[in-house]
Amino acid sequence: MLIVMKTDATQEDISRVVEVVEKLGYRAHVLPGATTTAVGITGNQGPVDPAHFENLPGVAEAIRVSKPYKLVTRDLKPNKSVIKVGNAEIGGGELAVIAGPCAVESREQVFKVAEAVAKSGAKFFRGGAFKPRTSPYSFQGKGEEGLKILAEVKERFGLNIVTEAMDERGVDLVERYADCIQIGARNMQNFSLLKYVGRSKKPVLLKRGMSATLDEFLLAAEYIMAEGNYNVILCERGIRTFSNHARNTLDLSIVPAVQKISHLPIIVDPSHGTGKNYMVSPLAKAGVAVGADGLLIEVHPCPEEALCDGAQALTPIQYLELYQQVQAIHKALCEYEEVFV
Amino acid sequence: MLIVMKTDATQEDISRVVEVVEKLGYRAHVLPGATTTAVGITGNQGPVDPAHFENLPGVAEAIRVSKPYKLVTRDLKPNKSVIKVGNAEIGGGELAVIAGPCAVESREQVFKVAEAVAKSGAKFFRGGAFKPRTSPYSFQGKGEEGLKILAEVKERFGLNIVTEAMDERGVDLVERYADCIQIGARNMQNFSLLKYVGRSKKPVLLKRGMSATLDEFLLAAEYIMAEGNYNVILCERGIRTFSNHARNTLDLSIVPAVQKISHLPIIVDPSHGTGKNYMVSPLAKAGVAVGADGLLIEVHPCPEEALCDGAQALTPIQYLELYQQVQAIHKALCEYEEVFV
Amino acid sequence: MLIVMKTDATQEDISRVVEVVEKLGYRAHVLPGATTTAVGITGNQGPVDPAHFENLPGVAEAIRVSKPYKLVTRDLKPNKSVIKVGNAEIGGGELAVIAGPCAVESREQVFKVAEAVAKSGAKFFRGGAFKPRTSPYSFQGKGEEGLKILAEVKERFGLNIVTEAMDERGVDLVERYADCIQIGARNMQNFSLLKYVGRSKKPVLLKRGMSATLDEFLLAAEYIMAEGNYNVILCERGIRTFSNHARNTLDLSIVPAVQKISHLPIIVDPSHGTGKNYMVSPLAKAGVAVGADGLLIEVHPCPEEALCDGAQALTPIQYLELYQQVQAIHKALCEYEEVFV
Amino acid sequence: MLIVMKTDATQEDISRVVEVVEKLGYRAHVLPGATTTAVGITGNQGPVDPAHFENLPGVAEAIRVSKPYKLVTRDLKPNKSVIKVGNAEIGGGELAVIAGPCAVESREQVFKVAEAVAKSGAKFFRGGAFKPRTSPYSFQGKGEEGLKILAEVKERFGLNIVTEAMDERGVDLVERYADCIQIGARNMQNFSLLKYVGRSKKPVLLKRGMSATLDEFLLAAEYIMAEGNYNVILCERGIRTFSNHARNTLDLSIVPAVQKISHLPIIVDPSHGTGKNYMVSPLAKAGVAVGADGLLIEVHPCPEEALCDGAQALTPIQYLELYQQVQAIHKALCEYEEVFV
């Protein structure tokens, strides 16, 4: 914590700050500058709340200098985490492709997609049985019946299942039928739910909230890890900005930002991240090129009849073509690294 | 729904759109324009999913023209709703001031603030027993013990209690001790929780999510109302934007926007909306002037020692002064209306 | 400047930072903390570029602690500036209302509005002769002919004229015919133009850019003042955010934020700030209540026939009613201050 | 244009809308729906201003359905434009890499970078002689002296020069010494300047404004083209959002969005787009993978001593490595297309 004094702060103002610092049990370091004086704080174990200082007379600003997260950081674990999901891994050398429909609508629809996904070589299948919909009048998912269809897909095609839970009952069900619990963007700061999945044995795919900063995203993962579940996979799925040519703005710079600070794997969802069929492939390729550990791709046998988010789904044929392309980019990047690094 | 064709759409493309419209059971109206043709849809009961059309050949865009909400609208109930909270009302002629500390920290702290709030003439008291904190290592609230202190405040000062619940267990407890269940910004699209409070008998104060559009905000209220609880009070508490001189950007234009469409009352929270002590009073006054039905104000006996959000709390003295000023503005506005309208 | 080291920074990394600081001629203060070490810099005259440090080994972050502006600040001039515009003032005790059409369309249109403006008691008239339009095919303003009509308004009604200039030729013309040069939001960082009006004798009304931070806004004013023109009036006109119920998001919190740092007056433009007729009055009232020095209001005799921005214009009757209301709020605020402060 | 009526609009309200439409010389098509009636307009040549309708009684919304740009669109020119810049091209099959320092600081600095750029195989060199700086006290560029150094680079290394102009005098000078005039993000809606470069013979590199929508971006290009200069290259350089881990949010989805509508080439600037050295390479690779026609990369011989934006500059060694990688990705994408398309 650094407390910056106003240019007209008096000696008493500075002394008052030092006094408050010492009362809190820390050490104060007065740093006179060209026009303003700053007071540095040391000796604190955890973060210091700026509110202790911001309204004291003569104080211009209180600036935090250390980050509030611990378990997610490379300080704690320098090497990248590889997360086991069913019989496969996310965060290792291979590109993890998780594909499937937005929502489970019927056994037939799901199986058509699963066939394409299995054929492509991908190891993970997605599909929502519980759907967080903006309107209460929209299709809300098929619930446990949908989970059973997903379990059949696992059985039949050997794909590992990733599916969303929206509340505790949902987590209990997802744990029973699937391999990975997805926490949606709208629940990224549903702290009760984060704590609950933190006590689960299954890995968690945590989607970035629509307006979450990097710190908030990492702290949401920290909530899960603080309860004992270290198997967290992060997912960028687009943020909310003024930009209106896509449904969301896919913020790919968070991939290197996360990788610099955290050992957790991060994947990219270009389907929700753009909301437009024709943008999914270009942004999926960009996601691989930026260095993500995997992709989340929506596929529907007949997008124009989808009950949910059809506008962004790829057809199985589009998906298969994309799969080839992203593998080619991934290969080009890996070959380069082998030769030059 | 209006489907806009591309400039180079063929006659077949248009026929294909008409066909899909009719297959869905609606009527299609072809509208040739100067450079582009549009197809209007009528005969639908609820909203039509644009995904049915967006990827058809020759289609440029599918534009929704009717809104997906029903119960929140003035179409359904032309007059403003007045919501009973304990023994007082929100949405009637009087300005509803809900004041109190961010978090319940101790009986002493809460009582000091409650004394000032009661003295001011306000009828509602706020204070959090369950705190949604960005970091798992921050103070998380005192839980049921905190609720008991709030119940004592009600008993002793006759103030009506508004307090947040973050999950189902929390709702059950808040229902027992308090008069109004607050749903925080981070849970605005926690649809499971919205449905749960929709089955409660207590009124709900619903805060706008940090990145919620007007439609999403109203649909979150619609989720609650669709379950049978019509006692919803909306609350603007600042949105997330690039602007960094305040903690959030208080979006006061949503007050007239809500009032145009909806019969629900809406209040303003300048404390979270700015996050800075010195901005709370000016923005509270602005909130009253823009026509809000009330204010949510954080007050702490000693802001620099607060366990949560101290930077934005008013001291009891600042609060009492503010109370006078907002009443003066409210009076000036009402007098004007009596004379001129 | 404060340089925060990574938790795993070595003693050499710290020494290298100290060395760079000293090579730049400043003093370095090493501050060991609980988990991270920080290095404070003093002895600098102006701001230090963080780029000198951000990529050195072991550096986590370089944080600026002093602000780069000088002339705009209350450090330099503690009392509020009162700016003379023609024969009236902005920033004194009186609320400055600047009203008129978005664009000068015809002598008749302008005179109809001017009559209402003069009748209300306002002292300033606005109207654009040079219009910055998003599309090259939209009406671009009447140029010098429009300025002549505005000069007639001044002559006939005694109103002081505020009008926009978009380039140097425009500034020369506006100086000749009008009392105050407006710099539009899109030109807030047109630094060549800022320098040019900085050498003008006429006061400048500087609108905040759509995505300008507080610092950038104040530095744009600093550009003008650094050339010798100290007569700058700031204007909040809405920022660009995800929020889509209004054309822009009026960010009223910038009013107290500016007033805390700067002696310059600041006014509010609820017409561009909302873009919707029905929102202009509520947000104008909020602008006065938040403490702005004045308002910029668009009025058109027949909004539905306006060549530019008709959706946000008030009719003369709506304007006259609004004028009464904002004066009533202003009076209530002033009376309060007389009694209690 | 589609005018949507309120649910309680009367028959007279609808007739009034039809009347206004016909008075404007267009045709009105009344479309009764389930709950609301809409009125479609046809027969208009250009866009219709929604302001004509938005405030009429009974009108809920006026929705634009055709786009206001012409010359930038594929409707006009279905094939992609290839823009000649000096002796090379942008928009053809080859990836265009434009590299160099943010600002021209000295002959020595520029030549060191130019050597690396020429060695890499890139054909374009960038460097600013006129620098738009947020603060009037920051280094503003070396002006004509800087342009002369750039002209020497062209002479010595055969690189084609891209450099920014901020005003008319600057354009005249840049035209004399360089091959391509850059218009910076802050001037994207400086319409006077756009018209001026629209009358130049040199190609223009137009950077997206920090808060520009796709439509505004394309219309800025339209301003240039409408004056007769068809040689426009678009450039995404990051937008302003709440996201704070990078200096800007690089919005790569605009690349496919532009390519769908427009024939103009579009390149990506990951240096300004991220503002952080360690993010430049990953985002540059993403920019190529998303399908951009080229990259704008900042390189400095000694980033920590740069007078401007050092934090985002690559060293020559980092740049050379990046160049290899982006070519590998470009090759992988092209090979794929040859085989499969």
C-alpha cells in the first residue's frame, strides 16, 4: 500500500497517516517527492484496505501494490497445471477442443453432433442441460433428462463431458453424470456456488464474467481453490463493451495476462465470444495462435432450428473444417518452438 | 421480427425466408425497398428467435421489434406500483431513504448508525450480514448473528430492514429477520436465486448488474414476478465502464428509461455507484432530481475503520446533512408539479 | 513513481532498478514489504515515464503517483474560475443555461428558438454552423452563412453565442461572429486544434471525448491553457459504454471529480448525453443537482423536422418548463447552503 | 426504416405516421402484429432520419435497416482492394508487416531499427515525426527533421514509409517525404482532416478510434473515399473498455466484420492494442490467424529508453523472432486454403 498525499498536505496530515499505519500494526515510510509526499506501508501480511486512509485529511490516493490472490499464482506453483478431465487432459501440450451444442435438445440432435466431434479427434463434448436464459420465457434446458443423454454420449463415443450447473442441486447432478462442471459467466461471482464447487471432486471450467477484470476472474478461481478443489480451467468468452458488431468482445489479451500470473490453463470460447457463425472460425484460430490451451465450440446439426443461440453454432461440416485448421496452426506454433526455443 | 435481406439477395433467398416464416406458423410480409428488401413477421404470440433466419442465404440481419417482458410493463399495469416494505412504502409520493452500514460489524457500530438514521426521519435501515466479496480472504459478513442485530434495530428504532441474501439458505434467514430481501448486482442473473425469491412473500430489492442492459435488468425482475412475487424494487448502483475516476459509473438515465416502460419503483445507490465519500452527496442529490423513488446510502460511524467499503461511507453527520438536502430538492420538485402540472 | 518488484525478484533486479533511477537523475527509495519490495522515486520535476522500468527483470509494475497536469489544478489556483463569455459569466453563482438548436438550419428556425431562449431568461445561445457528422452524406451545416444568422441573434436578443469550430479556418470565423468557441467531443484530442484555440482570445467550451478519462479531459484543457488561453469551460456530454437505452451514458460523477481537482467550471449537456427527448429534462435536473455550473440544451421549433439530432431536441414549450424547474432546484440548493454552511 | 408502434397506439397515431412518411415522399407499409403494429418505409434513396418519427404519439421506436455507407462496401466492389504503398502492396496475398519505432528520436535509433526491419524481409517502415500525446508536456515528435530521417531510411533500405499526420500542414509534409499517411485513432472523426487526406494522392492508413463502432469506422473511411482517394487501409488498434490488464482491448472480431462488408484491407496493431511488451507477440500471431492483411509493430533498439510508449516496443531480436512466427502461421493458413478450398 502506498498513500499519496495532496500537494498541500500539512506535516500534521502526514503524521496522522503514519499514526494510523502504526495503529494497524504496520510500518510507515515517509517519502518526500518533488511536489507530493508519499507514505509507503510495509509489514502487512495480507492486503491493507485503502479505506483506512482515503478519507483522512491531506490524502490524495491510496494505491494497492500487492495482489490479493495466492493459490492461483505462479509464485506458489511456477509450472503450468495440467488438469485431468475424465480420461483426458487440459493444459498439457495438446490443444483441448470441447465441442457440442449450446443446449441438449434431443437425443437425436446430440448424437448427430457427437458423431462429428468424435470423428474430428476431439476428446471433450459440451452441451447444456441447465440453461441460464435472459428471459424466463425462453427454453430453460432439459435438466436431468439432458444429463442422461450426455452420459450416453460418454458411453457411446468415449467423449469426456463438460456441462453447466447453475445451483447446488445442479452441481450434485452434474457431478453424477459428467466429467467437468461448468460455471457460467453470469455466475462467476456467485460466491456461494463457487464455494460449493470448491468442495466437489470434479474439475471446474470457470467462465469469465461479462464485466470481470483479470483480478476478479483470478479471485473467482481462488474462491474455488481455497475450498480445496485445485482443478480449475479458466475460459475467456467475451466481455461487454460498446462494440456492437459482435455479441461480445472476445478479449484475447487475457490469455497471456493469465499465463504470466497464473499456473491455471485457459481456453477460449469463440462461439459466445462473437455470437455470429461467420466469426467463430477466425476467432477460434486467433485463440489458438494467442496461446490458449483449448477451445469451446458450439456445433448444431441445424443451427437455424436451434432452441438456443443458433446464430453462433457451426454446422458439423464447418466444425470439422475448423478442427483441421486450428490443429495446423497449433502444429506450426509447436514446430517453431521446437526449432527456435 | 423484421428480416433484412442483403442487397444482392435473390428472389429464391426471399422465398426461402418466407417459407421458413410460414413453417413456423407466422405470416410473412415482403417489403421491397430502395436497395434492400425486408420481410416482416406477424402472427407470433411471443418473441421469435432471430437464429431461425440469420444464417439463411441472402439474409443480412434479423431485427427484433417487440420486447420479451410482460409483467414488468406499463402495458400490463399502467399505474406505478407502490411496494409495501414492513410498515412503510416505496414508490409512493414520499422519497424512500434506506441508510445504514455496508456490513454489520458489531451491535455497537450498527446501533450508532441506526440512531442517526432514525433521527433523520428515514424509514428504512440497511446493513449486510452476508457480504459478496471479490476475494475469499476478505471479511464475509457475520451471517445469522448479523441478522439478529438488524432485528434488534427494527425492534428498537422501528426501522424497516433491507438486507442481502446470496443463496437459498440466506433467503430463508433473511425472510425470518428482515423486511426486504436484497439481491446484489453480482447475482442479478443468478436465475436460480431469482426464481427462489420469486416464491418468497417478502419484497425484493433487485440491484442492476454491473454490465446489465435495461432489457436484462427488467427481465431479471420478470423472473421474480413470473414466480408470483410482484413486490420488486429496482436499484441502479453504477455500471462498469472505462471511466476510472469513480469505482463505477452511475447511470442515472436508466431511471426515466425504467419509468417509461415499467410500473416498478426504482431507487439509486450513490454509495456503490461512486465508491468515493466526496461523490456520494452530489450524486444522491442528482438521483433525487432525476426522479428516483428513493436512495440507498451507506453510513458508518467511523469510515476509516470499516471492514468493508469504508471509502464510500458517509459519517452520521454527513448523512444527516445530506438527508436535509435531498428532501429540499424533492420538495422543490413536488411543489413545481403541484403548481404547473 | 513507485516500482513494484515481483515476489521472486532478486537483489540484482532491485539494484538494476535503483541504478536506472539514479542514471535518470532521481533518487531511489527501496521499500521491502511482506512479500514484495517496492522502489519509490523522488527528485523528479515532471512525470517519470513508466516505460523506463516496466520491462526490466523482476519488475511487476510501475505506478504513477503524481498527476501530469498543472495549470488546470486547484494546486495552482485554489478558487474557482469564473469565465466571461460575451457580457455574461459561467462559473459564478448563477446557473448558466446555453440553449438553442443542434444545427442552424434557417433564419426562421433559429429566431423561433432564440425568442424562447431569451424569454426564459437564459443568457447564452447555441447553434452549429459546422456540424461533425458521422456520415459524409449527412447535412454538414451552413458554414459562414449560419454564423451570420447567429450574429443576428446576438444583435437582436442580446444572447451570447456559443458555436462549434472543427478546424483552423472554422476557428477564425467563429472568433469573428461568436462569443465562445466550442470544441466537440470528437476533437477533444485533436491536439493541433487545441493548440490553435489556445492562441485565441475567445473562451473555449471543451466537450469531453466519448471515451476520455478524467485525466485526458483535464490534459486537453491543459493543452489550451498551456498556449495562454485560460478561459476554458468543460462540458460533460455522455460517454460511450455498453449501456444502450440512451445514445450515450451521462457520467455525472465527473462533475464533483473535476471540481475536486480543477478550478475550471463544468457544465452538463443532457441533450447529447441521452439522445432522447424524454430523458433530457430529468437528466438536466440531475446535472444541476450534482453541482454543475450550467447546462447545454438543444431546442428546436419542430423536432421531427430537424436536419440533425431531432430525437433529442426539446420543443420551446418543453424548454421553458425545464428552465423553471432547474432554477427551482438551483435555488433550493443555494438556499440550503446559505442556511447551513 | 421500420417504425414500431407502442402496444396502446391508436389508429390515429398510425395514420399520423403514415402521413409523415408520405409527406417525406416515401411509401408506408402498415404491418399489424400480435401485440404491436409496425410501419415499414420504402421508396427512400438514402437513409431516413429516425428523428422524424421517434417523438410522434404512439411511436415506440424507429429502426434503421439499411446502412449509410456506399463506397466502402462489397456491394459496390465485390473483390478485395489491393492498395499500392510505395513499391509494395497491402491486401494482396502477402502478409504486410509495417515495423519501426513509435517515435523518430534520432537518426541512430531509427537506423538501428530499420536494419532489423529490412533484414526480416518486411517491406514497410513506420515511425512518428508528429506525435499526438495526451499531455502537452510530453515529447511531441521531431517534425520535419524526423520526416527527413524517414526519407533516408527509404533511400538506404528500400523500405516504404508509413507515418502519421495530425493536421493539414502535417499532411503536406508527409506527402512529400513518405509513402502512406497515417491518421491516428484520436483523429478518426476529425472530419476536416479526413476530407483533406481524401484529396491526397497518397494512400491513407486509418486507425480505428478508441470508441468507434464498426459503422463509424467504415464511415470515416467513406469520408476519405468520398473525396476521391480510394486507397484506404484500415487498422484495428484496440478499443477502450473496462478491461484493465492491457492498455486497450484489441478487438480482433472487427477483422471478419470488416471483411464481410467491405473490400478494404485491414491490418492489426498489437503494440498499441495491448501496450505491453509481453503481449505483443501473442496478439500479433492472433491478428494473423484471424485473417488480417498485415501487422503494425513497434520496435525500439532499447525500449527502456524510448521517449514514447517504450513499454510496448519489441527489441529488434524479439521482432525478428516474431516475424518468423507470423510467417509460419500465415503459411499454415494459406497451405490449408490451397488444399481444401
